[in-house]
Amino acid sequence: MAAETTKLTIRLPTRDVEFAKAYASAHGLTVTEVIDRYLRRMRALEERMPVPELDEITGLVPADVDVEAEYQAHLREKHSR
């Protein structure tokens, strides 16, 4: 079953429209197909859930810690032995 569609008029710089048309033509697509594929990819990236391991470590470092300074201090200590 085909998805319901709606017409949309957008304003873009001429340079971007020309690029979109040339890209679509070079790849055997319509500009609508190029935009549709791009939006589907964006949606897929948005819908990805973080891996459980990332959830476990998120928030372990307090907000008031200067992470970069701590890392640099760690490196100085590590390499001064």
C-alpha cells in the first residue's frame, strides 16, 4: 500500500535547487525521491536507541568536573613515571 503524499512548496537558493536536480538526474532519481530518501535516513538515525552500555555510563562524571583538565592530568601522571 502506497503512503499518503502531500504536495509541499519550498524555497531554496538557486544553487541548491540546481545541485538537487543534477544529483537526481545523475542517479536516475527525481528530486522528490532524493529528498524522500534523505528524510528516511534522518528518521532512521533519530529512531536509533543508544546501546545499553552507553546508558550505563551516562551521567557518571559530575557536571562540575573539568573532564579535559582531568584527562590532561592523567596523561601527565601516566607519562611521568
